[in-house]
Amino acid sequence: MKSGYRGAIRLVLFDVDGVLTDGSIYLDGEGECIKPFNVKDGVAVALLRAHGIATGVVSARSSPALTLRARQLKFDVVVTGCDNKLSAYERIRAQHALQDAQIAFVGDDVIDLAAMAIAGYSCAPADAHPLVLRAAAYVTQCDGGHGVARDVADHLLALGGLTLDTAYAPLIKKWSRHDVRQ
């Protein structure tokens, strides 16, 4: 099935804490980090992939929880423990032979501003820092950890000329088959 997506974006990079999570960090009795991820964002990754848009995470923190979630969702790019997101962004851009106009960056805090400033399209959750909200081309309807990636995916696909019905058609078709495990 041909997508019909006509947008410029070919890669969406997400910050993690405050974007894919609500920014909360829970520690178990062993000191292991537990992060609450939203299942809606997993659908967003599959949705973007269905339309030929790669996805990635760029996080200042590193944790087994993030590594596991990134593997489960099959992100194309995973950068963790990153204290300079601009450098990470530039490295990713070069590795994937993309132009800034082909990359969207979703961030929530001031550490994300430099990457957001050069990305072709920048997005932020509704509860992002005021400086980030001001820098974002698009602000989601939801707070971090509550479906930000899903909101961004829907928005980008709409900008690329797809209705919701058309955007979700590949996933609905895939998930309607009897031989698919979810």
C-alpha cells in the first residue's frame, strides 16, 4: 500500500524524559530506574514507520528501562547518556544523510533548544518549559508522557496531506489480519 504522505519530514527525534514520559523517575529497592511510558506513543512509532518516517530517541539519561522500551518499539536511532543534543543531532543527520528540513525534533526542556532550533520542524508537549514552548513550531494538546508522540505523528502526517483515515489505514489493515501478534 502506497502511503500518500507528501511531507518533508523523514526522521522524528524524541527526547525521552518529559516527552515520552511525564518526567517522573521511580527507583526500585535495588536503585533501578522505572519510567512510565504511554502505549499511545508506541502506536505513533508504528504509524510513522508505516509512512516511511524513521524515528529515534535522544536522551540525556541512560537506563535499562529506556533501552528496553527503545528496543520494543524498534526505534531507528537510539542515543542515550547524551549531554549535548546538538552534537547528537548533527551526528544523526550526517549518518542518515538528511537535511535539517527533513528532521523533526520533539523536546521539552532547555537542553533540547539547540537541536530544536536547527531541526526543520520542532515540537513540544503542552507542559514544556516556557522557552521551549516559544521555540516550538507545534505544541501538542497533551502533557509529556500522555501521548505526545501520538499527537506529533498525527500532526505531521496531516501536514503531509493525510487524513486520519488515510494515515491509520496501514495499521488498521495490518492489525485486522488474524496472523498478527500484538
